[in-house]
Amino acid sequence: MNKIRELEKYLDYEFSSGGYTGEDYKQFERLYIAYLKSIMKDNGWELAKVNKNHYQFSAFFLCKDRYIYFSISDVRFWSNEWYKQILFRTANSETDYTGGQNNYCSLQGLPNAIKRLLGENYDY
């Protein structure tokens, strides 16, 4: 099955909550990271670093010689923002959490949004 279709099963999903990260979120995060890796591979980029948190995560992509910071909001409190409103921006390294100006896009639009940010040609 297409990786994005697997993720779309989590649209409007109510994730577990508690002191420990739930198995449902862990499975979701594994699928999401696998999807990001496929985007990176398809574009000749690299998933340089992933920072796992309680019910959210961030990552750094290495796109040729430039870093992009990526982050999703806590999935328990901001339903579907992991799909509809992803934060991304340029970064100087894989430890630069302040970086450039914040940008937002959907999961489906992420590859083209990164290309626009980098000033590359892209498909609509």
C-alpha cells in the first residue's frame, strides 16, 4: 500500500495519551518517518536526523548541501496538523532549531514546498 495512504488512516484519529508514548503513536511515527525517507530518496536528499518526542517529532533533511528543519505538532492536541500544516524552514546545520523563516505546507505538498524554498524547479 502507498505510504501516504497508510498515514491517511490517522486523519481524525484520536491518539492515546498518558505518561508514556502509546503504541498507536509509535506505529504512526514509524510510518511517517518511512514516508519521509521515501520522499528524501525520491529527490536525492537525506533524512539527516530525527528527534522523537512524546507525541510529536522533528527532523532535519539534508537537501544537497542545505539543511531543512521539519516539525509536526503534538498529534493529541492539534488533530490533522501533522498532515495539513507542517512547519519547515531552512537551517544551518542539524542542530539549528531557530533557522530561517517559518513556512507551512501539507504532507502531500512537502517535496515541492522544499524545492521552492531551495529555489529549485518543481512540479505542480
